[in-house]
Amino acid sequence: MPDVPAAPGVPDVLGVGAKASRTREVTARDIELFTELTGDRNPLHYDEDFAARTRFGGLVVQGGVTSGLLNAVVAEDLPGPGSVFLHVDWSFRAPVRPGDTITAEVEVLEARTDKPITRLATVVTNQAGDVVLDGTALVYRVQPAG
């Protein structure tokens, strides 16, 4: 499918197969900040004894922290500034733990010609290369007025 023209000032990098990624280490502070923002005080994120006795075997970072790195890739890199998620279909495949380094990657699967909408493959992996989240996202690129 042909590409959508980029918004003025935004590079036209939306060819099918275009990719972008970001990597960062997830810290205990990320868990605290996410809790401050959302109120998510699940003991899986804080209580080492509780978390150790679950199928996860230890503390787990909130899924919103993991998927949040995809927000940064989409908003900053591809499709880029002015982009917002319309729909996501994500599966959380493995836990992310404090101290893990995760990489979020998006790849353009389809770019509509009639609307500034792009369908992306999305994946987050950890430092061992294990997929911790995967799926797809539909993204709208806001076109500046004027």
C-alpha cells in the first residue's frame, strides 16, 4: 500500500518495512513513578516475598512501564511527532524485572493513502532477546493546521 505523505516538517519515513527502536534500563524508580501516576500498588511490583511465591518468581514491572517505551518510539521516532495510538493489540509474553534492559521496536506494516493512519508491528524484548510484549498498533499522525 502506498505511503501517507508526512506532515509538514516531519520526514516521510513511513515506507512499509521502516523501523525504529528505543532501549532503556527499567529501574525500581520506574515502578515508583508509575505507581504515583496510576495508583497501581499491586504487590507483584513491590513485595518481594509475595512476588517470589507467584508463578513469576520475583518482582515484575508494571505492563504500562513496558508498553510505555512503545509510546516514546511512536511519538518521537516512527511515525513521529503528532502520532497517537488509535488501537493496540498487545500480548505480554514474559515478565520485565527491575534492572532489565528492554528494547521497543516498531515496524511499518501498512500506511494508508486516504488517511494519515499507519499499522505497525510492535515488539519489546529484554536484554536476553526474549520477547516480553508483541502485537500490533494502529497509529494516527496528527496533521498540523495551516
